[in-house]
Amino acid sequence: MVSEMRTRLGSLRGVPVPPDDGTRFSAWIETTRAPRSGVAGRARVGALLLPPPVPSPLLIDPARFADAPVLFGPERIREVNPQRFEFELLSGVVYYAEGDDLCVGFYEVREEGFWARGHVPGRPVFPGVLMIEAAAQLCTFFWNLRTNAPKGGFYGFGGVDDVRFRGVVAPPCRLLVATLLLQMRPRVARWDAQAFVGGERVFEGKILGTVV
């Protein structure tokens, strides 16, 4: 399939085929002078062609937590996390244990969510950025419990990497979120994060958190 795409790409007028290193093709821009004209700086842009990224290993078996009892509900989460109102994107925590770097929680995705009316009319789809936020709030909950962070502090985003969305999340459903601590320093930590709906992975990425 990749070879076929390269052949088709090479047939485009004036667009060279990039070297095939067997792993990936990148977007490229060829800036040339238009033939037989004085127009300079005409850009010809090739397509971005990337092989499908290989999913990372599962952090959990989602079936194990499908009916797990809630350890920490909304009231306890509010004692630990600062988010309120529309941006409370962590409904409950079903797994947390001292000495274990894994944490599992969930968010109830509902049709009356603040995002649903506009994203998108007639077919509400839970935004990918809110999947990341839900995972980040689970990381915040873990951080605050593990470090006994003083009230009034704020543990926020430092960055995200290797994010992939692998499924559509439509209400009503439960978004099951799992995070695994990879590295922890006094003010910064890094996690693997994944989310599931109905046992299927819909999101994965790495989250960097920091005290702000």
C-alpha cells in the first residue's frame, strides 16, 4: 500500500518522491520558480504519509475494572483536586494503592455536557482534548495523595507526548482512565495514560505534570 501511494505521489507534477527509508515519510516543501514565469517562491507541498503507529502495551485489562467499586467519589476528589463545575472531569477513582504506581478512574460522559451542544450539533463527540484533561486530573489526584500536597497548591500540565486517539467517544458512556507513574521528582512527574470505552482503547499518551 505504501509503495502504491509513493507511485501515485511521484506522478504529481513537479513533486519529487522522498527517499524510502522503510519507516516513515514526512511532509516536505519544494520551493521553486514557476516554469517560464517570473513568479518565485512557488511552494509544492507533498502529503504527510505516516504508517499507523503501533499501540503501546495495555496498562490494564479494562474488563477487570468494568464493575469495580468506587474507592473515591466526587466529594473526596473535590477535597484533593481543585477543578470545579464544568471542568470536573473525574467522576470517581476505582484503584489507588500506596506503593503502586497505577491509578484507575473514570468520567461519566453525558449528553448534557457543556461541550456536547457545539461539538458537534446533531452528533455529540467527546473532544480528544478533554480525554487528555480527564487523564491529567487523575494524575493530579494521584500526585496530591502521594505527596500529601498542601491545599491551595496547583499541579498542572507541563506537556503531552505521543498522543493518539483510537476511537470515537459518544455520550452516554463511561470513560475508563488508567495512568501509570513513570518518573517522579519533587515538582515534576511523568505518566503513561490510556482511556477505554466498552473495553476498547480510545486514547493513549504521555503526560508531564508540574507544580505551577
